[in-house]
Amino acid sequence: MEAQDEVLIAEVSKQDDILRDLWDEHQRFKEELAALNGKAYLTAEDALERKRLKKCKLAGKDRIEAILKQHR
């Protein structure tokens, strides 16, 4: 996300609980993906989890973008 989007998220999330929850979830997915990407070797389960996290993170980002679009 761009810095200006993050500023807008910080402002809007003060009143929008859904956006705040989506942003928190997005950050958790980002951290979990970083942990998996830091592994030298991924098990089959890790690879499936990585794929799931990427899909969830992208879906959440799409929802965040839709909310931000309403506030721009």
C-alpha cells in the first residue's frame, strides 16, 4: 500500500470498525507470510498455508480499497 493510503486508513479507521479490523487482519497476514517466506524450506502444509494467506490478504486488500474509495 502507498503511504497516502496508510494515512487515510489511519484517519478513517478511527470511525470505521470494519476498516480497522480489516487493516489489523491484513497486517497479521503480512507478518505470517514474512515468517513463512523466511524459512529455508517449506513443508507441503507450509506451502498450502502460504497460498491461503496470500489469497486472504488479497481479498482483504480489495475490501480495504473499496472502503477507501468511498472516502477519497
